[in-house]
Amino acid sequence: MDSPFVCDLAALDATERERHRDVGQEMHRLVREFRELADGYAFRFSAESSTILLLAEFIAVERLCCPFLSLVLEVEGERTLWLKLTGPDGVKPFLHAELGLVHLRQP
């Protein structure tokens, strides 16, 4: 059964919310490009071990507050890392607003 399209911030305590915000800000800084997908967005990062761990931390928490998202981490060789966030109808405008995509570079 699909999860409802509802973000549940109560799924995180205050410390988790603060850390998740900090992780999101660091991710935003590390994004090399993003691409629009039919049902979401893909974000490219350099495939450094520290970035892989940061994105894994993001996924571990994001799945708790936004279970309607599909979160995929894909490593392409030694240099490229993609984080794909997809979901049901309406998720793209939600992601665009929540992730501040207007401030990111697009190819």
C-alpha cells in the first residue's frame, strides 16, 4: 500500500530535525547539477565517501518523515553519485519548494 502524500515532521524529535536540516544544507552546497524526472528529481554529486555517508544519513531520516518518497542512491563508477527523489502525483512541486531548487544549477 502506498503511503499518503503527507510530510510528518513529528516522526523526528527536535535533535533529529535540526541535524536533518544541517544535512540538507550541506547536501544543497554539494549538488553539482540536478535533472527533472517524470516523477521527481535527480541530483548529481561527486562520489566521495563523505558525500555517500551524508546522503545515506539523509535517506535514513527522510524516509521517516516523508514515507511517500522513493529515495535511490546510485553510484556511477568512481566519480559520480546520483540521489533520485521520486513519488506520487504532486511530489515535484513539493520537492521544488522544499529543496529550494531555484537556487541550484541546472544543466
